[in-house]
Amino acid sequence: MATDEAKRRTRSDYPYFLDFRTRWSDNDQYSHINNSIYYHLFDSIVNSYLIEHCALEPAKSPHIGLVVSSHCQFFAPLSFPDVLDLGLRVNHLGRSSVVYEVGVFKRGAERPAAVGGYTHVFVEQVSRKSATIPEGTRNGLQRLLAPSSTPDAKL
């Protein structure tokens, strides 16, 4: 995604939100949230959504999503004790893969401090072979599809 496009995101671009309290240990020596923490935030919102709205049980589900690529663009620093609002949307939904986008907002801000996300490829839990996204998971993910996105059965 182009940086300009990510910078133009607002809260209304994300259909699902999760709040997150930063911790003292999230700060680095420059007194802002360390870049590695953003990937924890992405995992937290994606997996919370999958568990709550897509019937995923990580230890028991026969199919799981594995991260195959990730990215993050930073626009403004965040720091403890900020409270964050994490916004989630799906930019692409394929046969076995999904591309998530996460907007990281400081509580009350209209524009994100960072935009990132990752691609999950769904696999069989035991064999780790590529698998079609289960129907219940697909139904939940379709509720997050960005307006300009459409499901694609080829991936």
C-alpha cells in the first residue's frame, strides 16, 4: 500500500476495533513504542477477531493462519501511557489467504499513528499444507472486507 493512501486512513475505514493499553516495557530508549511492539498489536487484534467472530480455537481448530508477509508504516510516535484503538479491516480475501490491515490510533485521534498488517495463509494445523479458508472463518472475514475489496477465489 502506498504511504499516501495509508496516511489518509481514518477510523471510519476500519469496521472492528480493539482497545489496548500500552505498558512501560513497550517503550524503547527513545521513549516511544518500539517498532517490534506493533507486530504484537497486529497479532492481538487479528487473533482476537478470529477467536471472537470466526470460531477459531488456536489449539483445537483443524485449520490455522500462518503469517507469510508483514509490513508497517509509521506516521506519529506513540508512548506509554497512551491508550490505543486498534482498527482492523480485510483488504483481500482469497481461497486460502487473507490480507489484514491494522490502523493504530492514539485514543481520540482521527488519523492513525501507524498502518500495517500481514497476510495469513490458512493451512491444516497438523500437516501445515495449504487449505481453503473454513466457511465460518470466511463468513467472519467477509464482514471486514474493505469497500474496494472483493473476495477472490483464485488465492
